Amino acid sequence: MAEQSQMEKMAIEARKAARAVQGMSTARKNAALDAVHAQLLASKDAILAANGEDRSKTKEAVDAGKASSTLYKRLDLGGPKFDAVLQGVRSVAALQDEVGRVSLARELDDGLELYRVACPIGVICIIFEARPEAAVQISALAIKSANAVILKGGKEAEHSNRALVEAIRAGLKEADVPENVVQLVSTRGEIAELLKLEKHIDLVIPRGSNELVRYITDNTRIPVLGHADGICSTYVDSAADVELAAKVVTDAKAQYPAVCNATEKLIVHRDVAATHLPTIGAALLAAGVTIKADEESMRYLPKDEKVIPVVPSDFRTEFLDLTIACRIVESLDAAVDEINTLGSHHTDCIVTQDTQAAERFMSNVDSANVYHNCSTRFADGFRYGFGAEVGVSTTRTHSRGPVGMEGLLIYKYRLYGNGHIAAPYATGEKTFTHRKIEPKYRVEQ
Amino acid sequence: MAEQSQMEKMAIEARKAARAVQGMSTARKNAALDAVHAQLLASKDAILAANGEDRSKTKEAVDAGKASSTLYKRLDLGGPKFDAVLQGVRSVAALQDEVGRVSLARELDDGLELYRVACPIGVICIIFEARPEAAVQISALAIKSANAVILKGGKEAEHSNRALVEAIRAGLKEADVPENVVQLVSTRGEIAELLKLEKHIDLVIPRGSNELVRYITDNTRIPVLGHADGICSTYVDSAADVELAAKVVTDAKAQYPAVCNATEKLIVHRDVAATHLPTIGAALLAAGVTIKADEESMRYLPKDEKVIPVVPSDFRTEFLDLTIACRIVESLDAAVDEINTLGSHHTDCIVTQDTQAAERFMSNVDSANVYHNCSTRFADGFRYGFGAEVGVSTTRTHSRGPVGMEGLLIYKYRLYGNGHIAAPYATGEKTFTHRKIEPKYRVEQ
């Protein structure tokens, strides 16, 4: 047998830890989260010192023009942020345990009962940006969902992540839970090695750029739960209320433009272009937004230096800043087609007072999140009430949209018999009843 | 823009068809299934003629020693088989429609309501063995789940598949449903091209050999729902009833050994080796099974020329014939460890009268199907009552175990507001209620 690499050892340890915790009771998992909370609190000084080290390095990079001030701001774990991060651990402890939930209970025949029961996936490798609180959130969700995780955070947060994971592992140890439920790697080379270990790793979740997701899917046989662009649209229908439209579009674009659920495209029905675009345009301009407009919408938008001609590629662009592309369409179906063809299937909204039009839009737009009369900015695990999220998925399998605890679970089928054999069903001597039964059974948590 | 290849055109047509049918009502889908049923019946002669062509070609190969008689038998669509295939279409029509099912209904705040609603995945490419009825089953499930499928069947069934898919498409056309919900390709080269089209294809389901699954995962960015070996075990616990054990093990091994859910390993607790192995061994031998036994179990098994020494690799082998590997372990935990380490996470069973031992085994064995006191042969979509199956998944994401209609679905989040914007929640001016609500909403089917 070939010698095990360091990464293979790590993955095997993760598998062992995952197997050891898969059936852990809710009480034990919550006790572990409490211990993690206590250790994070006890290690506050060390964590903030490590965070300071990351910040001063990044400050130098910002001053040298080699890093963005947004990155610098995101790194900060001090002040109320630290308390919020700790509070996050308690929120996860407070979540209802989804492990053990029965999603199918069926009698196959007299005395032969089938249950489909939620269980952890196993070993998950999660790669995330330089945002140290993510290490804590993801670890908390891993503990509550009884998975083992191997984390790789952005390199700018390296010291912070190390200090945080050290405290988390100390908490696990104290609670007599295998520390290897949470492990940390820090280099791209280590990730490259881990991607080859499909035998030991069950899922990879890359957060971050399209390029990262593409690199991962190109280099692994492990299933990937990824996140492509967020090219979100808000469509103002012919039956839209103009004030509501202006309010929703402006929030969707400008409330926090650097995120994937911000609206990048404004699509307006021709019938209301003349009546609605002046108001919507004025609201966007007042919020500091640059509007890249097609020829027709240009006629109705306010004359302003920030209203400029759009180019075709703008309709496929995730601006991530105070810029929006604007176009007019002749029908709801044309809007749906535009969104399905040029969007990224993340979050898309219709503004209309016509509920039938809303239903048609929501049924036909092929996106993870489809909205009626509200800002696309709501597409987020916390806002959905998931307590914490590991990311937002734009894949169409396993878990779509904001991924919380349920996204880290799969299920197994449990079949209880009393000496039942297949032969008499194969010959037709016996037939299945396939009768729905009450889920009397639930794994004790 | 580069010229579109034939396969790209096909995938784009599939996407269009998928978009057209995604919101189709249950009534229309069932009407389409009825029309497909009628067309298959009307085309019976043409289908059986095509099937005859495949069979005579394969017969030649069998006579020349180049194909197995099992393959030849599987190809046959005549006699009662044809009626069973048609009945299968009706069974799928009778299934409850899972599209539109609400799995989460939550008020985020006053007037802001979130629903998670099941919807089709989109475009699915399914590769299956030379078993022509699979083309019909899979097409029926695709129609009922409102997905578009691109099918590739085993080359030995090429003419049969072509005739079947022609009839299915005629039925779709008659029911005014896009024919391209079901498309067929016939060569490996076409599959190789399709695997590159991650933009148009959302999921690949390869049925068949490990090598096929590996080839697919190595050559695509599209998510793969695969099926590895079926190295299933039956563990006879210290508290097992001997007669029940003999009956269950024999059925699990010998009722139909050429399939993935047949038991390949018999694991016996040391405490009952002397009392139980003679009876279990005799039952297996009576069913024509060769037992590859470890040294210790050899002492208790009947002396017979079909009881031979096991070699270590046998414990990692999917025999798929009347052969079983047999070993003795010192504890339930050792059995669990053996199964988790050397098994394939498909289907594993404990035989015991001790319900606590059964629960521990079922919680700790990390397989898609975990059984108590019944044959591993029950792991099958029909037996589970799914009406039809597209395969059995041994991946740990999306869909695990037998994959029926639900395995072809994902969900979208629908959020209904009345001008709700994110800003007041970001500032803390408003807070979310996250209150469970009754799922008043259901997509009309």
C-alpha cells in the first residue's frame, strides 16, 4: 500500500470522526456547541491578537494598493462582531435538530416497515473567502448536523482561522466529541490533494468566485455544491405599482451592492415604461446608481450623466457595485425568457399587482429564488431563518438556494422486517401493500 | 459564436422542452402518459420487430461466445413482458405528483411569506444498460416529473430503444407536449460530447458498471448521480434466531444473485458461530451457493466441496453469482467496522432478536439501506413503492438508495411580499418573525 500523505491521514481522521458522531444525540451536540462557545469566549484575547496580525498585514497590502478596503473591513473580528459570532454558535444550538427526521414511513407488507431518515452526509470540505466568522458558523453547523468538516479559509484570514479553529477543537475535546469533526488546512496545494480523495470526502462546497468553483469541478470526482454568479433581475410588470417598484428596485440594487443577491438588471414592461421609468430612474439615481440603459428606456429615464448607454455584455454581467443594466421588454414571457437565458438562476423578482402574472413568472423562471413584490436581497440563509448558512447554491441538485443545516444532510432507508424474504414477491405469491403509516419511529436524538 | 454541434442542438432542444413543461399540470402530464401508453400499444408490432433484430444479433454473439445468455434474456420484450412494460406507464400515471409539494412554509415578517416548492431539475442525461424496458420507465418518470431526458441505452438494445422512443415521442406529440422531453442518442461519442455541455444539462445518471460511472465523473463538470458496486453484507448477531438467519441469508444471496442488492458477505458473531453456522451453511449449500470461508468459520460450516478458503480480496468483491464470503467477528462493532470499511454503502442487514442491537447497527452502518431481519434484496424502487426507478444511488448527496420521481426533483424558494425591502432588517429597525405557517399555497397541478 502506498504511504499515506498528510492530507490522506487528515481525511481518514475526518471519516473516523464523522462515523463516531453520526448518531450523536441532540443533547450531546448542543453541549459540544456550548463548550465551543465557552472556549471561543475564553480565547478572545488570543483570537483578536491573531486577527490583528491578519489585519495589519492586509492594511499594508491595502496601503500598497494590493488589496481592497472591503477585504480589510471584512477581516475585522473585534468589537460587537466578536459577540455576534459567539451569539451565532448559540443560534445554531437553538435550531431544531433535523438529523433523524423521518420523511417517508411506509408499510411494504405486514410487518415490513420502511422509514427514510435524515442523516449526516459524512465528510465535507468547505472552501471559503477571507471572512473569519465563516469558520465559526460552518463549524457550528457541522457539529449540529453531525458531519466532519475540513475547512480552508481565505489566506488573508489565516491566523484568525487558526486561532478560531484551535478554540473550537478545544471545546469539542472538552465536550468529549472527536476534535477532528473540525479540521483546518491553509494552502491551495492541500486543497488540490484533498480533491483527489473521493473515497474519504463526500462533498466539496466552494464559496467564492466562479473561477474557484470551476477549478474545483475540473479537478475532482467528489460532488460539488457550488455557487455561480448572482446575475439577479427585477422585472417591473405592466401591472406594477410604481412606488412599490421604485422602492423594491432601489433596495435590491443599492442596499448592499457587493453581494450575489443584489439586482443587476432592471427589466420593464413596455406598457409602463413611460409612466414608471421616470420614478424608478430617479430613485436609483438618488441612491447613487449608474443606469446602463437600452435605447428605448433611455427615452423615459431622467436625463443625467449617470444614465449611459448599455452594451450587450452588460446583460450578462454581475456588476457587484452601484451599476444596473436596464431594458424594456414587450411581455412577461419575454422577461422570463431574458432571465432564463441570460441570468444565473440565483434570485429574480416580479413587481406586479396581478397575482396571476406573479404565479406565471414564478413558475416559469428557472431560478433558486423567485420573488413577488420584494427585494432580491432577502435571498440569504439568515433571512430565511436557517440560523446560519454555509453558502448559496446555484446548482440544481441536492440543495438549492441558501444552504443551512438541511443542506448538510442526506438520508438512509431503514427497513424493519421479521424474516421477510424477496422470493414470494418475485413469484407473485405475495404482493406489497405500500401503505402509508404514522412515523412512530424516530431516531432518538 | 462557434457553430453548434448536433449534440449541442439536442441539449438546447432539451432545455427548451424542460422549460416548456416545468409548470405543466398533473392532468396534462397524465394525459401525456396515457397517449404514450396508447402509442406503445399501437406500435407493438414495430417494437417487437425491432426487438427481434436486436435479439438475433445478440443470439449470434452468444453462440460465438461473445455475449452472455443473461444479456440475451434481458433483451426480450415479447410475451407478458410487453404488457408489464405498458402497465408500468400506467403505474407512473397513478403516482402522486410530487412536483409542487411544499416542504417549507414560513412567515419571514408580516406579509412576507416564504415557500419551498418541489420542481423538476431540468435536463437529465441517463445512460443505462441493454434493458429496453428501462427506456420506457425512465421516460415515464421524466414526463411525470416534468424533466427533459436524453437517453443512451446499451448498444445491444439499439433498435428496440429507437422503436420505443419513437412511439413515446409520438404519444407526446399527440398530447401536445414537446416531443423533446424524451430524446435518444446511441453512441459513446455522443455521450462524450454531451458531458461537456454543463450549461444545458443539469444531471447525469449513469447506470451500469463502476468503470462507466468513473469514466463519467472523470469527464464532466455536470453533477453525477452514480451507482458504485453493491457489496452488501448480512450480519448474524449473537442474538439472532437461527432459522430466521438461514432463511434471510439464503434469499439475500441466492434469490437472484446477479443484482447489486444481493448479499455478498456473511458476517457472523463468534458467540453463535458454532450454533448457527451449520444451519445457515446447509441452507446456502442447498441453494447451490459456494461459501468462501475464513479459517474459523470453516470449522463450523458443513464439510462440502463448495466450502472453500476465502482470500482477503473476497471481502471487497461483488461476486454477482452464487458465491458468498464468510467471516466471524467478535462483536457488533467489529461487524459495523467491517461493513463501513470494506462494503460499498449500498444495503446491509443485521439479523437479531435484540432491537437495541438492531438500532445501534442501523445508526452506525453508513449505507443507503440498513435492514433488520429481512433480505437485502428489498432495496429496489418498485419494492419501496416508488412505482418506477431510474437507478439506485450510492452517492451521499441529492438522492440516495433507490431513485424514483422524488430523486428527479429539486425545489425553488418562492417569496411573496408587498413591497418589502431589506434595508430596515439590516439596520435592526425591523426583525424577522420566522414563524411557521400553514402551507396554504400549492402550485396548481
